[in-house]
Amino acid sequence: MDTQQGEAPLPPPPLFGDILELTLAHVPLADLVSASRVSRSWERAVSSSLRHLNPAKPWLLVHSQSARPPYAVSARAFDPRSGVWLDVCLPQPAKHASTLRSSSHSNLLFMLSPSRLSFSSDPLHLTWRHAAPPLVWRADPIVALVGHRLVVAGGAFDFDDDPLAVETYDLRTEVWGACGSVMPALLKDRSASAGLSVAADEDRMYVTEKLSGVTHSYDPEADAWHGPHDLRPHGDVYCCLVGCCSGRLILVGLLGSEENVKGVRAWEVERGTWRARVIGEMPPEMVRKMEGERFCASSMSVCCAGDFVYLSRDSDPGTAVWCEVAGDGGCRWGRAESPAASGGRGQAERVVFTCANVGMTELNRALASGERRDVIRSA
């Protein structure tokens, strides 16, 4: 609009109602925190937009630990709702030098040393808990959070302890307990970090040998192992990975070979019969992007939250494939590729993955934990 010389231009008309909600649906989730604080009406519009137009979706978090003192940990997150990568700067997990590890399948991070176990299971790892170490010293154990119990299995040294020993840490009583039931002998010589895929729900832990698909489950309430169950649907699958997605046991299979991935398929596994039903296959154009890349089974992992399954490899932490499992049993595929990723770890670093439901509550809590501009920022 034309104005007389010297007069200030009129301000743009305010946004409100459906137009405001539609606009907010295109705003990255991390920026909606400040938008919700503009006014009461904007707060309602943010809430309505997230509820009806573009809901929050689980984030993939890539945690890197420096190989040099002071072994600092940094994190980068992918938000599929907005399709953006974010740098996440949060408090360091521990003052002592320990290797950062994840359960791969969930949002559990942990650091194990002879003096203590430190672990974090909240979505953005704002808080860490510290406990005495397990009664049996272990180098590379399976660790999973099953309900209110932290299960630690295998990874002990033959010469001193039973290498198949299982212990649980009760988060309510903060007490370790040795289990009478030991891990199946078939899993004895498998590396927890490379050879096994682990999933957990509120009741059980599932351990799958990646190359064979042979799976055992552990019920900590009954202190009982079950199996083995053969989950590999057919011989073309060279790598089997499991995760728990909205109460369902999901199997992700890589078809072909490490040097030539011919397809990626997802199945839902019916517990009890252990039959696998196909729910989706990666589109051919996405598979073609994987041609020429080496997908070694030992470097592959999946992590799940809500209806999302992320397929990652530690040799290329800036690229991941995600699968959104629909309520009707189908799924939608996407690729998360960080523009800043170098295609490898560089000098660096140990890389582990977690996945978590992140919404306004979690972001408000994160931004209240430090200098707002430094906690979460665009990558």
C-alpha cells in the first residue's frame, strides 16, 4: 500500500484462525516453542496445528563421543516432521572416562565402568542416573530396559565369571539382582554390539542373531528365556534386525548381500506363532541410492519409537532410512540425509543411535535446561 512521504508503512495484517494453524504446520518443531509463547491464541494455534495438521514424530538422535580426552559427547537429531537436522547440546553424561553405548533399539544410553553404571532413558537425555556396576564384570553385554528393569546379559569373561550370566537392576528399588536363568548358549560367542539385534517392550527382551535370524526372548518377571525361533522369512535375507514399534514386533530384513543390497523389507512378527507378515518394502528408487555402498551386517542397527523404525549404520551416521508403520499394517519410507555429513566418522569418534518421541513437553524441558540458543539449533 502506498504511504505519504515520511509516514511509516502499515504493519501486515495479523495471522489468526485456520491461516495461522496452516502456517505453523510448516514451522520446524523446535521453533514452535517460541511461537507458542507469543500469545495465548498462538499457543492454542500451535497445539491445534500439531494435533490436526502436522503431528510431532519420533526423532533419530546420533550421539558422537570424541576419541580423545575429555571424551566429550555431542548429539545431532533428525526431525522427520520437518525434515531437518538439529544440533543438540546437552550436559555431559559423566565426568569419568567411559565408552558411550546405546541399546540401539530404543532411547537408552549407558556408560559402563568397573566403578559404576551410568544410564539415561529420557527422550533427549537431559538426566542421567548412576548406579553401582553389575555384580559380574562384562566387556560387551546386552543391555535393555524392560518395564522398570534394566536387563544386563552376557559379555562376561570366561576365566572369572559365567559368560552367559544375566542380572537385572530394578529402577524402583535401585537394587541389582542375579538371575537364575542364563542366556542361551547359542548367543555366547556373539558380540552384543555387532552380531546381535536387540528389541524390548514392557514385558520382554528379544535378541536376534543378525545373520541367521534365530531369536530368543527373555521375560524378567518370570526369569525365563524362550526360543529359539527362526525369524528369517527366506534365504534372500542376509541381515535380520528387530525392533518394537507401537507394541508390535517388527523385523527389518536386508536382501541380497553386503556388497549388493537388492531390497529392504519390513515384516510384523506375530508373537506366539512367530510367523512374519510383510507390511512394506522400500521403494526401488531408494534401494538404487544404496547401490555401491557396503552394508555390513555388523554395522547395521534399528531403533524404534512410536510408529517409526530407523535403519542406521555406524559407518555413515549422517544417513539413515526411516519407515513409518501405519495402523492398517502398511508403511511409508523416507531417507534422512544430513547435508553436513562427510559419509564417515572422520577422525573421530564413536557413534551410537537412539530414537525417541519428542514433542513440545520435551522441548520445553530441554530449553529450560540451559541457554536457549545453545541447547537446540539448526544444523
